[in-house]
Amino acid sequence: MVTRRTSFCSSMKPLPLRNISILLIILATFTTPSRARDTITPTQPLADNDTLISSGGDFALGFFTPAGTNNRYLGLWYHKISEQTIVWVANRDEPIVGSTGRLSITPGGVLAVADANTSAVVWRSANAAGRLTSPVAQLLDTGNLVVKQDGDGSGTAYAWQGFDHPTDTMLPGMKVGVDNRTGRNSTVTSWRSKSDPSLGTVYAFMDPRGNPEIYIYAGPKKIWRSGAWNGVRLSGSPDTATYQDFSFSFVSNSDEVTYSYVISNKSIVSRLVVTEERVVQRRVWLWESSQWSVYWYAPKDPCDKYGVCGPYGTCDPNNSPVCKCLVSEPAFAPKNPGNWALRDGSQGCVRRTALDCENGTDGFVAVSNLKLPESEDSVVDMGLDLDGCRRKCLMNCSCTAYAAANISGGGSGSGCVVWFSELVDIRSYIDNGQDLYVRVAAADIVPTPEQFRKSKRATVAVTVSLLLGTLLLACVGCFVWRRKKKRRVTLGVTGTSFNDKSNAASREHDLDLPLFDFDTILASTNQFSEENKLGEGGFGPVYKGTLENGQELGVKRLSRTSTQGLEEFKNEVVLIAKLQHRNLVRLLGCCIQGEERMLIYEYMPNKSLDFFLFEKGKGALLDWQTRYQVILGIARGLLYLHQDSRLRIIHRDLKASNILLDKEMNPKISDFGMARIFGGDETDFNTIKVVGTYGYMSPEYAMDGVFSVKSDVFSFGVLVLEVVSGKKNRGVYSHSHHVNLLSHAWSLWREGKSMQLVDELIGYSYPMDEVLRCIKIGLLCVQERPEDRPLMSSVILMLSSDIASLPQPKQPGFAARRGPFETESSTSNQDSSGVNDITVTMLQGR
Ligand SMILES: *[C@@H]1O[C@H](CO)[C@@H](O)[C@H](O)[C@H]1NC(C)=O
Ligand SMILES: *[C@@H]1O[C@H](CO)[C@@H](O)[C@H](O)[C@H]1NC(C)=O
Ligand SMILES: *[C@@H]1O[C@H](CO)[C@@H](O)[C@H](O)[C@H]1NC(C)=O
Ligand SMILES: *[C@@H]1O[C@H](CO)[C@@H](O)[C@H](O)[C@H]1NC(C)=O
Ligand SMILES: *[C@@H]1O[C@H](CO)[C@@H](O)[C@H](O)[C@H]1NC(C)=O
Ligand SMILES: *[C@@H]1O[C@H](CO)[C@@H](O)[C@H](O)[C@H]1NC(C)=O
Ligand SMILES: *[C@@H]1O[C@H](CO)[C@@H](O)[C@H](O)[C@H]1NC(C)=O
Ligand SMILES: *[C@@H]1O[C@H](CO)[C@@H](O)[C@H](O)[C@H]1NC(C)=O
């Protein structure tokens, strides 16, 4: 029996195109001037048709016109690379419109950009304060345009330099920060758009207060902070410390607080750029392929966003939910438990046990591997050690935490930072994080082994409490076990109660789920009008609904005739009502009226993943960062299903059309119609009814009807490879039915040519290590033998590990031999670009 159905919402209208392309591609043909010079003097200005070339030929300065405009700007670009990449603009806010420009230097040493026609000056550098008698402006090989006295060598203080006035790019050697001597505060601000270098909304700057940090704002909103310098790296970007050819330096004294970097290898062309879309990136020019590649970017994951988990909350991207209190209950508890449960942690946690500063009984709890809290109100004392730091914090009743300020010497570190306000914007890392000592009341301190020995009385007390704890645990265990038994029974009862029409009230109670009023749904979908119809599936049509208060819904209306659909409906309601995770589509309620049965979901404006991956031309809307977030999100959602939810669930029908995308392109797993709950002791199942989708089914499931969490892992692996390649796991290489995506990926991997798998539509820039890691993880997940495939918990870890530490994948299932499904698939579904997948239900004769 073959059922055709659409995934819920799969034909919704897409959002307006997201701005996906990252690179500034301003292609201009510029003729090499007959004589290259690198200076201008008062008698030799720079004409519009001329350029300055730095002595080593690395940079060029001249006028340019962004594509599609009539505006002329003075800018600076790399001379040796093929793609004109503007790294600095003089008159970014004052273009010369419809005319030509001229750059000149006054006898007093002031640079001026003027309209060559009208001589109207659009930009001038600061006054050189009359120090110069014979000024010259020179373009240096670092990309710095400097004004100095003619004849002065390098190393002299310049009267003016372009490096003090960055636009959107930080070049090696450029210092970003504040200078107390000159009052300079250099800010790096994005271009407004690709063709408009004027000030955009995203900017980065140094906040020198407390323990200095770099901030990124988008308009008035704080987006990201770098974390303070800890002697080794910026504590909020631990990955940057691993770059070998890259060294950062941080200067913090009474004269200046600045941050800069140098590149030891001259053949590496690298820049840090602030963009409207991606905020901040490090890009490196790849000479072999003549393109920019993104090596690093921030913010990188949900926990990088400023203040996600509020005061005293900490964010762990590999956990679900991501937020937890810095110190667990009873010391701290969520401030707003309702929102917290709904995965909104922004209000953070509050202290439950009051501190007792007067009597001096407070202590500290150490929390490891963190990005330290925002430190504008903190106080740094490099002269203290950790013990002195602790005392300093204890002495002041408003002190909330302390940490080492310098970890470069190893051990527990030296120096001291103390915080005097709420602790905000904290996250955890797998490694390379720092220890934070959080002040708590005496009652909340878990004694350390040394403290055990100090007092016999304490030992006794602890033993007693340990005993009590064990007892308590045993009781809880007992209770959980009993509840579990009970729940399994309840599930069965709930299932049957659906057939009993008269039992609506108890059903609602069992499900613990809002029961929507039929008339409300009727009104919200405009009497189930054709205009509101989003798609038609095997279970029946899906409609878009809008409630009176403006809330948008997805309404899945079960066909009255479909008995199979009814079963799946029951299954889905019971299952999904108990699940809450930001990577699972949320069921808002259901509606039952007479014969009518409906599921009410949150509305997903961006359709499903297959639309973006496989519809012609749509792949360009998914850049690498989005694809990576999608992979991570699916992995987290699946981990939640497999391990973290109260029920342990195998999805059984994971595929691109079942991954819905919200307005921020966050993936949400949907369609639990096929899912099965498994108990703690069961590891796999045998079934005579094989359900699933060609191309995503693991070999052991398709052939023998055996399914386990590892069958979902297989489907996940297929999805990962599809996301990377933008190709469907079958029907794509139609000229050869024997080759599917898995075997294609596998042979490329063995030949060391995996980068050929990557979707060309991703664009030119992506971090290669991340892409290769994903391909390797995909291959590990689709290995033939289920026991070789990793669990989702390992997959999550692998996604943030070094590629070299991952095991070598073995041959994928269905790669070499021709499974029965490949034979069949080549006849049953030729349509490789179709949005709708075919879900197969097959009775195996066994
Ligand atoms: C620039 O244009 C002027 C005339 O407008 C011409 O005399 C000069 O040779 C040109 N310079 C270059 C480098 O093409
Ligand atoms: C620039 O000068 C030329 C010649 O003097 C003139 O034809 C042209 O209209 C001027 N353009 C502008 C924008 O003023
Ligand atoms: C530096 O500039 C940024 C952005 O304009 C501003 O928010 C910040 O307060 C300035 N810092 C100082 C020390 O003036
Ligand atoms: C800047 O200089 C003034 C006076 O020299 C000093 O009081 C102040 O602390 C300095 N600021 C910083 C951030 O070091
Ligand atoms: C510099 O980088 C280039 C290109 O990545 C590499 O081929 C070369 O070996 C590097 N040189 C040194 C000294 O590391
Ligand atoms: C300090 O200790 C005294 C005596 O144990 C107690 O009565 C008092 O409540 C404590 N102070 C605070 C603020 O807890
Ligand atoms: C505690 O520290 C704050 C912030 O540095 C300071 O304003 C306050 O005077 C200190 N209080 C005591 C008692 O030292
Ligand atoms: C940090 O510690 C290292 C090693 O102990 C030391 O060499 C360095 O000077 C310290 N940095 C500061 C700013 O104190």
C-alpha cells in the first residue's frame, strides 16, 4: 500500500528572500596605471582615473563605483587578488554623485576628497595641527594610508592614518579600541548594503570599563560580546586561540585599550569584517580557487547571542533546554517558571537563599568551563591571587562572584576579577572555558572533601544527609517506575478513548492539551476556504488559520474517510502533546467535533526543508551558516526525542519534508504519525508493518523490519548529506540508477574529494572544516551496521569536535549493493525535485 501525503505546511508561501550572499562582489576592471606610485603630494593629487599602489603591490587606493549606483567613493582594495574587495572607504557617507573625484593633500597635510568638476570637498582628514611643512600621503603595504612629513621613514608617528578610522574591515595590524591620549574610539561599522558603504546598523567597538570587552550592536540592541581578555584569548571566542598563523594582542593600560592581530605568514590574506547579515567574520582568501572563505564568525550558536538565559542563567547549546540556573536549586531558581518551561530563559534566575554578609557565612560555588559574565561593572586587580580574590569578594557585601583574570600561566590562574552586579550573559563550553566562583549562602554550599576532614560533626551531618539523599533517590526511583508503568497504561486508555465520541471531557484531561472550539477554527480558516489551504496530505488537507487576536495557526484536518489517518492522529496527539523542544513543531491543541478531528500547530511560515533544498534555485537561499544551524537543530531535536524527553521516542520518518522551518529558519521536526515510544529496557523492535520513506530507511529496517534509535540516526545521516549536497538521496543521478547520494558521498570521501559534494549554491564562502566535519558525521550515521552508527548524544559532541578526533566511517548501507528499494524507487518516483515525499507503508511477508 502506498500512500501519498504532504508534510504539514509544505506548500506555504516562503518569506521574502533572506539576504544570503555574504561576499561583496564588486567586479571592476581596472587598468594598471602606466607608472605605479604610492604617494601623493600637494603638487601631485590623485585623479579619478588613477590609483596608488603600495610599494610591495599588496594594496591599491583609488576611486570606485559600487555596482548599480552612480556614486563615486575613494576606497582601498587588495591589489593582488582577482575580486575587488574594498577594505576601507574615505567618504563612506558622502559619495560624489554622477561625477568624478579627486584626492589631494593640502600644504598643511590635510587629505581631501573633492568632486573634480565642482571642487566641492566631500571628505577631509583631521587637521595635522601644522606640524608638517612638506606633507606627503603614502599608501603602505599594510593597507594603511598615512600622512607624514616627506622624508620621514616608517616607524615615525604619523600625522594622520587610515588605520585609526576603520570602516567595516579590520586588517592585520589595525588597532580597534579606545586611546586615552587622543580620545579616539574606533568603531567598525557594517556597510548599509552591498552597494552602499554608508553606515549600516551593525557595529563593533571596545568598552573599556571594568574588564574591557568588544561588543557588537545591531542598532540599539546588544548582540554579542567577546568576553574579556584572559591572557590567552578573548574568553567568549575560545576557538580563535587555535589558529596557528594568527596571533591576537590585547593592550590594556591607562593610555589605551586596544585589540589587534597579526598574521605571521605573508601569503595569507585575511580580514575581519562586520556585515549586516553575519555580524563579524574572519575571511581568508583562497589563492587556488580565487575566493574568500569564512574561517570564523560570531555569534556562532544560540548561546552566543547576548543574554539568552538572563541574569544568573547559563546557556549550554548542547543541552535541551539550553538555559539552566548558574547554581542549581535551592540556591537559584528560574525567575519566571512559566516562561522558563516554554523555553524563554531571558528573565533568568533569582537567588532563593538570601546571602548573609553581616555574619560572614557566605561561600562560593565553582562553576567550570564558562564564558565569564559581562564585566563592565567588574573590578580587576592583577596583583591578587585567587585566594586574595576570594577574600576581596567576601569583604564586600555587593560582590556576587570572582574569577581569575589571567589564565596564561596555567593552573588556577592569577589576577582577580570581581563582579558587583547581577551576573549576565554566561554560557558554557565543552572545553577552553573558565572557572567562575559564584557567591552563595552557607546553606547552598556543597562541602569539598577537605572540608569533610575539618570537622567530625560536619562528617556526621553529611553522612546522614547522604543517607537521606540515597533514601530519597530510591523513593523517587520507585515513584518514577510506578508512574512509568501507570503512564504506559494510560496511553493505551487514551488511545481507545478516541473512538468513544462521548468522552470529550476526559480526553481533554488525559491529553492535558487545549481543545479548540470547532466554530473558532471554522472562523479562523475562513470556513476551510481554498485560499487558506496550505497543502493536501494523505491524512487530509492542511489550512492556515488566523485567530481573532492575530495568532496564526496550522490546522491539519483529518479526512473522515481515512481510517489509517485516524490511527496516526491518535498517535500524534498523544505523543506530541507531551513533547516540548524548540526543534520540535509545537502542538497548540486539537479540535474534535463529531466526526471532525483536527490538530492545531504553531504556524511555520518558511515551509519545509525539502522546499529549500530540492526546489530549483531555492538552495541559494540556504547559506552554509543556515544549513549548519539546521543540522544542529535537527540533531538536538532528535536527541530530545531519543533521550531527553519524558518519553523515549523513535521518529521513524525523519526526512527533509518533515523538517519545518520557522521565520528565523530554525528547524522543527514534525509529523509524529509514525513515531513509536520505547521503554527504557527495550533497544529495538520488530514490526511487520514497515513504514517510512525510501531513501531515508536504514537497511535493517527496510529489509528486516527491525527499528531502533539507530534507524533514526541513519535517516539523520541521510539528511545531513542532503543538506550539504543539496541533492536528494535518490533519483538525482538518474543517468545511473545504481548510484545514490550515499555511495556518491562515500566514493568522494575515499578519494579525498569530499568538497566536491558541497552544493554549489552555498556560495563561495564557508568554513571548510565545518563542512568536512558534517560530511564525516553524515557518513558515520549511515554506516551499514547499526552498532557502528553513533548515538545522537555522540553526534552532538562530534558536531563540536575536531574532525581528526572522529572515527573513520565504514561503508554506508545501500551503497555498494543494490537494495530492493533502489530498484523500486527508480520506477516508483522519478520526480526528484517534487516537494512531496512518498511515505511508504509496506507489509512484509515474514
Ligand atoms: C586621466 O585622464 C586625464 C584626462 O582626463 C589624462 O590626461 C590622463 O592621462 C589620464 N590618466 C591615466 C592614468 O589614464
Ligand atoms: C562636469 O563637467 C563637464 C565639463 O565641464 C560637464 O559637461 C558636466 O556636466 C559636469 N558634470 C557635473 C555633474 O557637473
Ligand atoms: C565608543 O563608540 C561606541 C559606538 O559609537 C559607543 O557606544 C561607546 O560608548 C564609545 N566609547 C567611548 C569610551 O567613548
Ligand atoms: C585615561 O587617562 C586619565 C588621566 O590620565 C585617567 O584618569 C583614566 O583612568 C584613563 N582612563 C583609562 C581607561 O585608563
Ligand atoms: C604560508 O601559507 C601558505 C599557504 O597557506 C603555505 O603554503 C606556506 O607553507 C605557509 N608558509 C609558512 C612559512 O608557514
Ligand atoms: C546572623 O547570625 C545571627 C545569629 O546566628 C542570626 O540571628 C542573624 O539572623 C544572622 N543574620 C542574618 C542577616 O542572617
Ligand atoms: C563594594 O564595592 C562597590 C563597587 O566597587 C563599592 O562601590 C563599595 O563601596 C564597596 N563596599 C565596601 C563596603 O567596600
Ligand atoms: C599573565 O600571566 C603570565 C604568566 O604567569 C604572565 O607572564 C603575564 O605577565 C600575566 N599578564 C598580566 C597582564 O599580568
